[in-house]
Amino acid sequence: MSFTPKKRVISALLGGRVDRIPATAVCQTATHDQMQAIGVGWPEAHLDADKMAKLASAAYTLTGLETARVPFDQAVEAEALGGRMEIKAEIPAIVGHLNDFSELKIPENFLELGRVPVVLGAVEKLSEKFGDVLPVMAGIIGPFSIATQIFDPSDMLKWTITRQRESSEVLSALVDPLVEYANELTKRGADIIIIEDMFSSQLGSKAFRAVAMEPLKKLVERIKNIVVIHMCGNITKMVSDVVEVGADGLSIAKETDLATAIRSARGKTAIIGNIDPVSDLMLKGSSAVEAAVRAAIDGGVDLVAPGCSLAPATPMENIKQMVLQVQRYGGRVEAVAPREVDLGKIFTKYGVVRAGPPIYESLLPVVAELADVAKAVVRGDSAAVEAAVRAALEKLEPLRVISDGLTAGMTIVSKMWEDGVYFLPEVVNAADAMQAGISLCEKKMGRAATRKAKIITHVAEGDIHDIGKNIVSALLNANGFEVIDLGRDVPVERVVEETKKNKPLLVMGTALMTTTMTAFPKLVERLKQEGLSTTLACGGGAVNQEYVETFENSVFGDKAVDAVKIAELALKGLSWREIRGRVHK
């Protein structure tokens, strides 16, 4: 049987026979090398159907990737639903949010709004040109991830716990326009619909099942096409939940344990991935790409692909090398026995902790009043925190309530998050509860609590994903640092000016998108030009240690809790090189 890329990809997704594993990509595929080669780039390709189709086809014609995939961003649906779109660092992003669920209005003419017609037109053009050869892939965004654009992401995370029924209803309301859009994309020639649900990976199993799972399942069921779900980050502990949604394929990132994903998906859905787009494809050479491809194939993936969007700075030669190595090794697949992991125990443990954290009781303060404060913080119950703080203030000094009660509670929350027991909704609620308690203590003192040192936090220019930054800010606040939070999408020059003005101990930055992480070396260079030796600590989904080590005066934090470790080391006078020696792997 002769296989075209289209037959190969579709057969692999549906569990049929193939001559070899496909080398494909289900997230955005455009790079600067491709743009330069064909004379079409961003932002024009986001706004014009002809240019969008031409740039999307370059991934195949220039590198051999077995796909023609549009669009290149994740803001199309939110813009059509009324979000204000701006081009940020070459990528469309939604700026501004609705304040409450009641403000959301679902338009009847969704297919006519924003850039939806552009994507529909691009799919039609790709199908006309490549429909017999290439799988035309059309990306849409999952209900929860759209909600985190329409509403403030931190609010949306909190509402998954405090307003579960309403949250689920809003996500269900988003399903109808998404189904209409996906099925119109199918009519225009899309062979595969990719549902990017990047933010659902942050929910954890409990909140995902309570709020996001059923709307996502309804969306998958109603799309009249092959459906792939892509989730960023580490979904090891909820991969069986995502498989249960019923998509034909599941695209995973490098952070997700491949053996667990393979075992959970066996006989149910195809696993796609898990090449690291930054470490393997952007930063390293051919030997590293070959090793990554072999590991993915030996690990059991059904389709080899980048585990997220290609970074625009990815060298074209590395993408070609990925395709070449899949062609070389993809025809002789060797089965490997998956590592034994009892997911049932993980979920049982999580359920026990939410009812009351007995395994963390040893971390609670000894004094009863302070223990009550800490427990209320762990529960994320602001009202309970305020009540416990008022009771504690009748006997104890405000500073002690802050340091030994509120901070102790947040330390437990941090540990639970680091252990994979709590997820972002729980952490966000706990941070808010802690701040409510600090406000009462400061009111009692008649002044703000003395802080150890100033730290600037921000999200890189062009990036609106501020959940990670919010968690970092909360943890630093909880540990006694004065946080100057500049918000999201912060220009390099503003960070420089605020650094000159405030003389902070550190500048901390996060970036979730591979298109925005390039702001960090630019920031380091500008600080140096201004004679500022302030160390930059950075992290986020798009950033890794290898990337940070390519520029000086910087350190990498793998997790939000590392921000506190880095700050404490800087407070002791350690240089950025010395801090790297302590926190880098």
C-alpha cells in the first residue's frame, strides 16, 4: 500500500496500519526561517487567508513535516466572542477581560466575526492545494482555555472551586459556537480538528472533572471529524481523565510521563508527541534531535511531533532532522513495558488531602490559634482565615500571626503543590485567603509589615498568561518579600525603568509562549547597558534551564516555589553564578 502523508497521519490516528510512524505537528508550525524563505511573515499571515495558507504549507514544503496547520495563534475564538485583540510580539493576544459570567454574550453570527473567516478561508485554500496529499489540520481552543482569555485567568481558576456550577454552565455555553466553527472548518476541507486546551492542564483531576471535562467531551462528541486534544505541561496525574474525553488523539508535552500516557491511552486514543520544542528543536543540534526522536519512538508514541508550538527561532535544519530521523527509525518500532504507576492511589491521596491534609499535619504550627490560621489558608477559605486571624490577634502579636500562622499555611500549600497534591485553583484561592489575613494584621499594626527586600515580578512582553507570575508573587509575599508586580505583557523598557527606580533585589519574569521568551536576554542586555547588575530570575512553560544558561546574569526557576529559594539566596549576597550552582540541575 502506498502512503501519502495524509493517509499515514490519519491511519496512525485511527489505529490503522502504517508503513512508518508519521512525523507531524499539531500545534503552530511557522518559524522565522520559513517566513524568510517564502517572503510571508507575521503579523500579515494572521490577518490574510492567502498568506496564512502559504505560511502553513511551508512546514511541509520546506521541512517535510506531514501537516498543513492553521492558525498560528490561540486568540481567534476569544476575539470573535468580543475580546479585544492586539498583536503582541508578532502574536495576536486578547487584552482586557470581562468581570463576571453575566457579561458574556454568545453571538449568533460567530462564523462572521473577527478572524474566523480568515481561518476558514485559509483551510479552504490549503485543502484545494494539498487536500489529496497532506492532512489539513485546523486548530480551535477548548472551552476552559477560552474562558481564561475572556475572563481573568486567576479569577477563572478560583471560580472552578468557588463557583463550580456556574463555571461549568459557561463552558457548556461556549460549546455551541465551537461546534459550529469546527464543523464549518470540516466543510471547508479540514481533515483533523485540533482542540488546544492548554489551560485545562493546570486544573488537576478534581477540578477538571468537576468543571471542564463534560463540556470538552460534548465538544468532541459533536465535531463531525477526527479530533485531537493537545494539552501543555505535565498532565501525568490527569491523563486518564483526558483520555476519557474520547478524542482520537492526545498530544502531550515532554513533561508528561510517556509511559503513563501510553498505558492510559492503549486501545482508546493515539498518543502524539513528545519532542521538546525548546531543548530538542530550538537549542540543540542533530544528535540531540535524533536522540529525542528515538526516545519518543521507543517510548511508544503513535505519531512523532513537537510537544507544543514550534518556537519561531527554531532552525529549519532541526525540523528537517526530526523528519529525517522519524523516517529512519519509525519503521521499526519496538514495544517497551510501561513503568508501573498506580493512578488510583494518586487520586485517592488527592481526595484525602482535600478533605483534610493529615499527611501534612506535622508542618502545622504547635500553637492552636496559629494552627487554625494555617489550616484555613490551606483550605483557601478567606472567611475562615479572617475569623482565625481575629481570634489569634486577641492573644498574639500581628507579626507572629503573619510569620507563624499565615506564612506557615502558605508553606504547606507550596509543599502540596510541589508534591502534585494541590493544583493551581487551590493555590490561587489559598494565596487570596492569606492576603486577606495579612490585611487584618497590617490594620492591627497600623502599618505595612516590614519586608525583607523588593522584588519585581512581570510577564514577558507579548505574553498575557499571568497565572504563574501571580503564584510567584503570592509565594514571595508569603515569605516576607515586598513584591512590585508589573503585571503581564510588560515591555522591556518598563522593566528597566522600574528597576532603576526601585533598585530591587531581583527581577523575576515568566513566559508561557515560545514566541515571548526572547524578551529575557533582551532585558538582561538592556539592564547591563544601563549599568544595572540586578539578576534576572525567569521561568514559565516556554523557558528551561538550557535556554537561560545561554545568557548571563540570569537564573532559572523550574517551579514557582523556586522563586523563594532564589530570593533567599540572593538575600544572602550570592551572585547569579553562585545561585545557579545551588538551584540549577
